[in-house]
Amino acid sequence: MMLYAQHLEENHMAVNSEDQVFLFLSQILGKRILDSEGRSLGRILDLMVRLGEPYPSVTGILLKSRPRKAVLFFPWQNPVETNGCFVVGSRGLDDVRELAPEREEILLKESLLDKQIVDTNGAKVRRVNDLQFLKAHGKLYLVHVDVGFRGLMRRVGLERATDFMLKGLFEYELPDQFISWRFVQPVSSPDLLRLKIAESRLSQLHPADIADIIEELDIRQRTAVFQSLDVETAAETLEETDPKIQISLIENMEDSQASDIIEEMSLNEAADLLSDLPKDKAEGILKEMEQDIAEDVKELLAHPEETAGGLMTTAYLSFPPSTTALEALQVIRREAEDLDFVYYLYVTDEEEHLLGMLSLRELLVAAPETSLSDLMFRRVVMVDLDEDKDQIASDFAKYGMLAIPVVDDQKKMKGVIMFKNLLEVVAPRLGR
Amino acid sequence: MPGKRFLSAIRERFFLLSNRKFWKSLGILLAFIGPGIITSNVDNDAGGITTYSLAGAEYGLSLLWLLIPITGALIIIQEMGARMGVVSGKGLSDLIRERFGARVTFYLMIVLLLTNLGNTIAEFAGIAASMEIFGFSKYFSVTIGAAFVWWLVVKGNYKSVEKIFLTACLFYLSYIISGFMGKPDWEEVRRATLNPSLRFDAGYLTMAVGLVGTTIAPWMQFYLQSSVVDKGLKVEDYPYARLDVVIGSVMVNVVAFFIVMLCAVTLFQGGIRIETARDAALALEPMAGKYCSGLFAFGLLNASLFAASILPLSTAYTICEAFGWESSLNRKFLEAPQFYGLYSIIIIIGAGIILLPNVPLIPIMYYSQVINGLLLPFILLIMLLLVNDEKIMGKYTNGRVMNLISWATVAVLIMLSLATVAAALL
């Protein structure tokens, strides 16, 4: 596939000097089609392309025939362009058939032009002003999406006027703004999106970028994009999304589907999300979740969101004091995947009283047979379950820790607040 | 010492307020409310208040009845906008771009930009006029006003801004209070409202058209639909959105009612001629008292500031949405240059023109009304086409009855706005 793409690109370098090798959709739509004897068959209404190739090729023309006042469809047979008209081969209208888009086939004007697309290269939502084709090997390939001002002016019919004005007044040449088709993810309809799931370009983006994109789309597109993601990406994306949008995304899903995604989220994010959902929905999802995760989440749900109890996660590492460094490492290797926080190890007695802590680094450099009670640091900074977020934020600032453990009134350890989870509290005060 | 019984009686009386369930259900209701009320209230902006004052001062109570059909028309139009927002999840300019293509959108947006620029100038003029009544020079008030508007949007987030706006809606009460201070003869007011009287002189008709035109403005349709979308309302929540629209439309006309009435029972009966809302506020002082005049001026300030905060933002959003430019307050200036550029230009030009010495304010307000009137028919027709498009609305298109009512309403509105334009140009 890559090879093919490269081949195409070399090709258009080579033929660059030829006239009219690149065509815009706006230059094709509305043009007259003539048969070989010069009789007008009608005007071009739309073009059909087949997706799935790196650069989709045009497979058919939708035509508005004048004499019959009907909409006709026939396959693309590389018509020749002369004097602003397209001339088709001798067969003319013989090939006319019913408009019946096959799978992977879409009409460009209807489903792409003027619609929103995701530019996966720049991680942005853009609007399609025009589409650019390359004419090669007797075929027309869709190569670029025009999202620039020049494309807009071309559509409006003021491209030359704008050029003339900008050049005359400011010596400025309006640049083209193209996105290669390879970096485009159409989102205008759920169907279009589903076509592309196999090679979804979205999943290659960072979840934070996907979250930004999702926030810019409308409700239906959001749901479609979100549901096209795999469970893990979906969970990470959800963590990065605005709470209001999180809720609408989850509410539009089946409980079982939603629970799969929420299980993959970190515990405290999951708890925050569930606490914002309507009660019935939250309970439905909890029922579908794996038993142990659901219980951990429920425990977190008991605490108000703005306090230590609501901010903490319960998926951390804790060990009895007699554990050796080697044993601890083995446990970490086995369980790290499911834990939210692994950089600090907490040492607790049988009743979960917090005795001390050490960092992963200290564990790594320690002799394998040393017990954790010899390695641990005993004067641990900790906060109460109902500690306010502002106080916690200033503790983080003061002690420069990655995480702070949370204890109840009997000093039993209940969870850990990661610095990351406080970012939402602190970030607005950092100034933009 | 107050007995236990007394305390428990108090507790009982306030039981409703201390009941969490009550607050929760009220909270749910309030969560859906906002867009319609805010949109309608912004509509009672500087231009609106001027028109209402003039209507009352020049024609007394004889135009009051018109506010009832206006309320109906406003509800019908806004309901369609809210429904489109809820069902499609898209803003009006999105839908226009996707359904009607780049060319139509481009020219429509240029006219909308000019119209809204004109309206913004009028809002800053309102700020200047109301603050002059309190003795502040326009150089001071407009500069502070523009800075406030800027600060609100750049530093605020959606939730806090909406709260501020909803609070601003409450300040419209000042007009209702000042209405009572005018000590109207309620029996006469009731008679004038319920017995429509139509006069066929040019001035009366122009004023009637002006009343309609100032209440139903093109930009509102864009703003309402975007804020409905922004709220993320779903189809199931639609009844709340409709309620919101109805409450907002009624509220806006109640305020208008009190302004017309106050000016009718004071200025009209006293035979005082005014040309602006500021004249009205000043003229009220000897007739209805210092406080009444002050409240009137305060209402004008609130309305102008409120509208000046929303118009530039709404315009920038609408245009960027249509052309696919970044339009988020969470972006930096360089990431969304068109958005911030448009927003800044509208504020700078809007406030800047008012700061010019000897600027002809009345013609400016007048012509901004004219462009409003020119644009409105197109917007209304487009809305009707969109709301009846099954590809967009699915089964939520207009029913037959609704279509009949809405086409009739739109037809009347189109004739009225053409009449406004004709009247202004002749």
C-alpha cells in the first residue's frame, strides 16, 4: 500500500508540468458531458469514488440529463476534457445504470464536500472546501482535501478576484492548504466511519488529541467516532474528555459496552464518571462490570468528589514489612498492568496501618534479599479521607511527591492520590 | 424566648427549601434551562429598548396588544431553532453550509457579520447613553465596557459565563419595577392590551413593524441553536428545551410590555417627545421620580452590556463554524486566529466607532435595523427548508399544522421586514 502511494506521488511529480493534471471537484461539478458526436448528455452532478485504496479512484458519474430531466449514473470511462466540457467515448449512454452504490463507494459531493473531516496529521477537525484529483493512468484519483481559504474562494467563485486583490495590495500569494487523503478521516456519517474502522487512522492519534477532536464534533459524529475506537483507546480518550461530553457518550451506549470501556479506565476516573451519570444508568453499568472492579469503584463512590477520598485510586502497591525486595519486584512485574500507580510502594501491617513507603527506584537498586522494612522511609506525608483538594494541592507543592497516600481516622491506608489527578484542580490556576 | 413550637414552625415552613429532593429536581430543570431565556433576553438590547420606549411615547397604549402576537411568532421561530439544535446536534451555520454549499454560506456570513457589527455598535451606544445618565463620560464607560466584555469571554468558562448571563436576565426586573413606579391605570392598560386597534397611518405602521423587527433578529437564531447544541441536550430532553424557549419568549415580551406601558402612561400622556432610550430615562425623572429614571437607565446599561458580551462571541462562533476554522476559547490566539480575530475586530470596531466624536448614533442604529430586516427573510426561509429536511431532522420535521402556522408566520414576518427596509430607505 505504501509503495503504491509513493508511486503515485512520484508520478505526479513527473507529470507536474503537463496541463490540467490536477483537477478540483469544483471544476468538474456542473460541467457539461458530451458524447463523441458532440451532443450534450447533461451536466455532472456528483462523482462516485471507491474508498479503501490509499487514494480512492473515481468509479462513476452522476449526471443530470437535460432532455430527460432525469438523474443518470454511468461508470467513469476517463472522459477527455475539452473547452470546459467532458467528452465520453462512443458508447455514450449505453452504460447507464441504476445508482446503486456498492460497499465502500461514496458520492463525493453528497457525503464529503462542505462536511467536516478529521485531519489526523494535525489532529484537528476541518471543513472540506474542495477536493483535488490527480489524473494518471487514465484514471482520476482523489489525492488531496482542500481545507484552505483559497479553496473556499474557488467555491465562491472569487479565487481570481481574491488573488488579484491580495497580490495588488499586499504582494501576498494565498497559499493552498491541502491535506493528503492518507491523513483524512471522514466523519460526516456513521456509515462512512464504519467503512474505515479496519484501518482507522484515528486510533493512531494520542487519546488526548482524539478527545479534543471528539469535543469539536456534533453529537452523532461523536458517538460514531467514539464507538469506532477499540476499548483501550476509548477508555484513555474518555479520561481526557470534558465531563459533560463523557456523560453524553456513555449515555448513548449499551450498559455492557459502556462497562467494558469503564473497566479499562483508572479507578478514580471511572468513579468520577459514574457519579456524574444518572443513577439508573450508573447502577446498570456497575452490574455489568467485573465484580472486583465494581466493588473498588463503589468504595470510591462513597466519597465526595472534591475530597481526598474522591480523588484517590485504590489500585496501588502495598506490602507487608517482611517482604523482600526480590518478592516485591516479582509482584510488581505480575500486577503492574492492572494498577493505576506503581512508582511508590507502601508498607502496611495486617490491619492496613501505613508504616512506611519507598520508591520504585529504591527498590531497583536494593539488594534482592533486603526486606522492605529496612528500605522504607517512615515519616510518610499522608492526608485524611475528607481532606480538601486545595490543601492536597498545596501538600503536593510543598513536598514535591508523585503521589500522596490517603488514610482514615485510624490511620489505615485507603488509597493514593496521584499528582495527575490533581492537575484538573491545579491547572486552571496556572494561567494559560 | 421563642418557644420550641415557634422554631419548629419555621423549620416546617422552610422544609421545602431544606429538602434535598426539591433542590435536586429544581436543579435538573434549571440544568436544561438557559439557552432560550438568555437568547430572548439578549434580544431586549439597546435597540429593542429604544424601540419600545419610542412606541410607548409616541403611540401610547395603542401598540401594546401587538406584543401578544409577537410572543407567538417568537415562540414558533425559536422552537424550530431549538428543535434543529437538539435533533441534529449541529449549529445553524453548520447546517446551512452542509445543505446549501459554500457560496450561499459565504455571502450569508458576510451579511451576518455586517449586521451583527451594526448591532454591536448599537449596544456600545446603549452603554454610553445609559452611563451618561449616571454622569460618566462615554470615553470612560465604553472603554470599561469593552474591557469587561473582553475579560468575560477570555477568562470565563462556559458555566460561569452562563451564570453571569442568567443573573443579567434577572436585572430586567428593573423595568418591571419601574413600570409599577409609573403608577399606570391598570384598567386602561388591560383594555388596550385585549382590544387590538389598528391605525392606518404610516408612522404607526412603521413603529409596529419596528417592534416586530427588533424582537425577532437573525443572529438570535444562530445563537440559540448553538447554545442548545453546546448544552448537549438530547432528543428526550427536548420538552425542557421547548419550555425554556416558551419561558424566554414570554419573559422578553413581559419586559417589553412594561417598557411600552411606562413610556405610554408617563411620556405619552405628558406629551413629551423623545428620540432615544436615554431621552426616555431623562424625561422619566420629573414625572415618575428619580428612582424610576435610575432603574430605567440601569436596565438599559444591563441590556446593552449583556448583548455586547454575546453578539461578538456569537458572530465569531457562527462564522468559524461555517468555514471550519478553529473556534474554541480553550485555544491560544495563534491556534485560532480567525476566531479571535473576528471577535476582536467586532469589539474594537463596535466600541471604537462610539468613541469617535460627533458620531451620528441614530442613523447607525437605524441602518443596522435595516440590514437586520434584509437578512431575516433569508434566514427564516432557510430555517423552514432545513427543519423540513428529513435527512437532517428524521421524524422530527414540522407536522402539517406546524408547517401551516410556521409558513404563515414567516410569510407575515417577511412582508414586515421588507416593509421595514422600504420604510427606512424611502
